[in-house]
Amino acid sequence: MRTRRAILEAAAEVFDENGYQAATIGEVLNRAGVTKGALYFHFPSKQALAQGVLDEQFRGAGVVPQAVKLQELVDMALALAHRMRHDPLASASARLALEMQMTEIFGTGNTTIWLKVVEDVLREAAEQGELLPHVDPAESAWVFSAAWTGAQVYSHMLSGRADLEYRISSLFLHLLPSIAVPAVLNTLDCRPQRAAEVAEAGQRLAAEEAERAEAAASAV
């Protein structure tokens, strides 16, 4: 697992710097410090390696569940913004997902998954009475996801993502009043500073879940 992680982190750096087409297995090997055999044991091709990097965006996307589901949605967006600035795997996943040729290679599965994740949270919010009566969770999921993508692209172009947490915070402050009931809207914390807090809490939660899974596997 340590070898696989080292390969993924090295690949993320190479993909993030050069894009998919220009990235080479040789450069990944140099940065990971592993043999070609070790790399191909885990990832039989460059395409498989890129898919491994893309998949990491979902493994690291968890946040601590919240009683107010709209807060959970905000936390997911802020945590991802923080990770994209500090985690090469999250940054590379975003670049790969937005490269036009990647759709031809991998299809639209990753985008569809994100839409479903956002829609599911919004449906839970609707069931709890957090959304205005006219709101369609599927339609709002599309709008929020597309707006998030646009915000991160603009932030990347204009500031190298230095202001990404602030831009995502601003995005939610603009969009949430159109879907949230006032009583819930007034409770939501969209501060840019919350991004680091929820990202770190999510990492601790993921580490605890991994430890429990490992302990359960050892007990079998």
C-alpha cells in the first residue's frame, strides 16, 4: 500500500504539471523511486495510473456528517477547495477531469458521480425541510457543480488557486439564498477559514475508519 501511494503521489505531481498527454511513465518512476515492475504491478498502463489519480478525489472527499445537510454540502465544497491547494492528488484529479481529451478516454463517469453526490445531499436537505418549495435537487445539483467547476477554473487561471477557498465561500453566499429556507440559511457557516477545519476533520475521520477496517480485517 505504501508503494501504491508513493506511485500515485508521484503521478499526481507529473499529471498536474504536464497534463495527461505530456506525462511519461519514466518521470513518474523517477519521482516515485520505484521500479517499472513495481509500478506495473499496481497500474498496468498510463491510463490505469490516471484513473487511479482520478479515483482519489472521491476517497478523500468525505467530511464529518452534519445535522444540517446544506452545511454538509458547504463543507464538502470548502474541504475540496482546501485539498486542491494542498494535496497534489486532489489538484491533479481536477486537472485530469477537466482536460477535454480525458472525456474521450474515460468518459463522463467522474462528473456523473459528483453530480449524484451533490444531488443526494440536496435530496436529504429537502427531506429535512431545508430547501424552498420550488427547488429541484437534481437541477440545483447541476447548477452548483457547474458553478463550483467554473470557480475553481477561474481561480486557477487568475491566482494559481491562491484564493480558491474565498471564491468557493463567495459562490455559496450567492447561491444558497436561492434554495435555502431563511431559518436554515441564517445558520450556515460559509467562511473561507472553515475550509481547513473541515478538511482536517475529514482526514481524521477517514483515518479512524481506515483503522477500524484494518482491525476488522485482522480479526477475521
